[in-house]
Amino acid sequence: MGGGRRSVAAERGVGPLLPERQSTSSMSSPAASNGRHHQMASSSLESGEGTRKRFNWKAPAIVLVFELLESIAFSGVALNLVVYLATVLHGTVAFNAAHVDTWNGTTFIVPVIGAFLADSYWGKYRTILASIAFYLIGLVLLTVSAAVPSLRPATACPMGTVCPPASKTQFSVFFAALYLTSIGTGGVKSALLPFGAEQYDDDSDRPELKQRFFSWFFAAINLGIFIAGTLISWLQQNVAWALGFGVGTACLLVAAVAFVAGTPWYRVQLPAGSPLRDIVRVLVVAFRKRGLSLERENGAAVPLHELDAAAAAAADGDKDGKASSDAGQRLARTKGLRCLDKAAVVVADGRGKEGPWALCTVSEVEGVKILVRMLPIWATCVLYAASLGQMTTTFIQQGMVMDTTLGGRFKVPVASLVSVEVVFMLLWVLLHDAAVIPLARRATGRPGGLTQLQRMGVGRFLIVVALATAALVERRRLRAVHGGGGPMSIAWQVPQFVLVAGSDVFCGIAQLEFFYGEAPAEMRSICSAFSFLALSLGFYVNSLVVTLVAAVTGRPGWLAPDLNAGHLDYYFWLWTVISVANLLLYMVLAARYTPKQVVAAVDDDSSPPRSSSSTDG
């Protein structure tokens, strides 16, 4: 499930919500220029007043249906990919694991690029349309490669046997289809959720509507994974691979038609520029002022620039003169990284005499500091994602050499346990809400029970236990095989999938909340993308480890083509050790982490400032 989550990127602009076909004249407004964000927002409001659309429930409903069908299409490829490579294209264990991880890594790095394009140039609507085109071409080509005999080996390769691999042409066609699909789904991941959420942006008086949309969106993702892991996987392995891929293609085609048909009901927000500009500006100004001192000769601190409440409201483009709750946040100055503080040093006689590339606010400087401080935590997320990636690669390969029949009749698709993990997640959520949080609330006195960092730590601990469990199961399986017994039942894999589900509940959601909540309001899109980037790099790390293990252990090695002749248990123990080291490093970093401090003095200058941490709940 780690790979199935979509991060919620905060919308920075408050520009007009226009149909895409009406936005051409607005593209030349300051929203498309290199001006400051408050200039972009106010200019958009002036150019688009009176053209906003009223909320129509059909718009988010279409987005939810699209996500359900897209999740079925994507999961129908992703969940059984390693099985297809092994049985149809005759790839080796190491080859299959490495290519699945590389593809997954690409799939989850594309959303970072897509988010930049959607926010800065194309807008979400056009990004989704362009992504659908790549998506459909990739799925159609994938279906054709599975249906046309000349594009795949003539016979299937039973597990435990070595068969001649597919030809270069067959592999080329397949991987071309696969990476076109990756571009398509990555683009959709970057834009669909925030596009659906912005349909509610005018209904700030009823925030529960948007909260309900997020809940249904999450349910659509998981329902799609469950359907793909059961129905689509069964069709692929028991009827025809081409039929399974074809059903996924049909689902996406229906989703695309519905999405285009809903265009008249959409509110489409114009791109408001990239927040990367603010980060670069702080770094440039700090470098230019590197020779300045933060203290005067008498030891007093030099004045640092910060907007007052009225100026902050104006900068956010609020015509009523009141700052919004997000954009009005002021960040308290913190110790450390003093070189960046120099970007806020006032050197002119008046504050207004220095331009945006000569002077930054304390909040802008603190925003960059937050990014720097989150990077070590983010690095542990990469290794966590690599550990979690075993669920869609080596766990499935382990299940492929186990007895997949239950009750003597029903044959369980190997990838179905990944779908059943959705059910395990729901059970963990019930346990989390009914027992863990109430107990933690009593023990800590916090309303949320556990902080985000603590929940992330629990998730990292559970993945250690899951990998150790997988190693013990594999050792027992090898002993049974070498002792002359029959294959173990695939039901032995249930405990490790249950533990992975628990890890995902504690860590996966808390990780998204951490990167979104810790970020300054104007940098939330960048920080939300950290989760996708961590997933992507985690898959690449996994691929690198597979390649190194295959090279070091030789032949047959730990990841032998015939797993009965290898030592997959040693590989699981290796990842257990890596995960333990990652957990210990995380505990040190989390203990030293300084949370974001918000000075809550925005609308009323007479009220005393107070600070709050975003990770307390």
C-alpha cells in the first residue's frame, strides 16, 4: 500500500476557478509572470471575478469514479507484474525484482515532475488530459503485447524451471508499454486528487464536504487495488493475461470518457507559479549578504524583516485585509543555520527600498530551514520505502513457490495477498482508533495520543518485525522442501502481510501528514512531493540491493532462478538488518528534530503571540 497513496498538495493560489477553455486570456496575466505570489493571486482575482462556477456535486463524483477505475487499471499491471515477467517473459528472479523496482521507482518520481508542470505551466486539468493520452497508449500496447503470439514467448514457463528468455524485441515492446503507462499514471497521481479537492475551494463554510471527499478518494484507491488483486489477477493467471490487461484498459477508457464529459461542471484553477522560486530566492539573497553580521558592535541583534498582519494579508491577496489561516502563519525564528538568517537582514534605510531579490522575511527564511531539517528524516523514509517494497517483489516471488490452493479447491492468485492487505489495513485502523490512540492519550495526555514522529517510528518497527517474519517463514519452507515434504501453504504468508499493513497504517499516513503539516503554507506542495520522491528512490535502492546481492552471492546465489536452490531467507535477514539500522537512525534524528513553530499573531496585533508545533498531534 505504500505505493498506492496519493499526497495532498496544498493549493497556494486563490485565483479564479475558470473552465479551462475560458482561461486563455488569463495566461498573460501576472499569474504567469515571475512576480511575487501575492501579485499573481490578486491579478487573477481581478481578471476572473464573476466567472466562477457554483459547486456541482457531479464534478467530484466523476473524479472519484475516475480514481476507482484508474486504480483498477494501474493495480492490474503493478500487482502481478513480477509474475508476468517470470512466467510469460521467462525473466530470472534477480532480473524480475530489479526491473519491477526500477519501474515502480519511475512511476513514483513522475508525480514530482507532473506536480511542477501542473502548478507552474499546464494546470491540473491539462496535466490530467495529457497523462491520460500516455496512459491509454501504454495500456493498449501492453494488452497487444500479451495477445499477439509474436510479441511473447510461445510457451509459459512453470515456476521452478529455467526457460529461454524473451527476445530483445519482445522485451523492448513490453517495457515501452510499461513506461508509457508509468508516465501516464504518474501524471494522474500528481494532479487528480488536488484537482478534485479544488472543486470545493469556494465552500469554506462547509469544510466537512472536502474532508468527506478525501475519505472517499482514499476508499476508491483501496477498492481499486482490492478488485485488481482479486478479479483482475484471477483473470490474468487463470484465463488469459491479455484479457486481464484488456479489462484494465477498458476501465481507464471509461474513466477518460467520463472525465472529459464532465468538463462543463469543473472548476479549473489557473497555475500560480512554482514555490521553488521562493526557496531559490532565500538562498540567493543569503549568499549575497554572506558578509553581513547578525550582531551590531554593541552586541545587539540586527533588525530582521517580517511582514506585519496587514501586509501579510495583502501579500496573500485577500481583499478584505485579513490573512487566511494558512498564509497568515508567521514562523518564529529558530537557532541554527544562521547563514540563512542573513537573507532577512535589513540593510536599507527603509524596508520598502529593498526588492524581493534583496530582502526576505523571517518566515521565508524559516521555511527553507524547515526543508533542510526535514531532509535527514526524509532520508530514512527512502530506506523505509525500500523495505516496504519487498511486499510487491520478493513476497510475491516467495508465494509463487508455495501451495496456492485453499481448501483443496480454490486456487489463490499470488498477488491477491497484496489486495487482502487492504482488509488487514482496515482492521489495523480499527485497532489504532479503538485501542492504541485511547491508551496513548491516557499515557501522554496529548489529544492525538501519538505524535506524527512517534507513529512513524511505530511503523518502522513493524516493518522490521514483518521482514524477520518473512525470513523465518522462508527458512521453514526451505527445510520442508529439502526434507522431502510438499510445498508450504501460502497462508503462512498472512502474518507478514498483516504486519506490513500495520506498518503502513502507522507510518504511511503519518509520513504524509508530517511532510504536509511541517511545511510552511507556501511550501506545502514541495514538501508533499517528498513522499513520492522517497517512494521512488526507495524502489531504486531496492533494485540496487538486488543487483549487488546477485553479483556478490554468485550462482545460484541467494536469489536463484529456482528459489528452492537459493536462500531468500538470507535476503530477508539482510533487509531486516538494514531496517533495524534505519530505525535506530530515525530514533536519533526524531529525538533531535525541532518542529515548526508557528507564532499565532495574525489578525489581532493586541493579542499576545503564542507558538505551536505541528507535530504534537
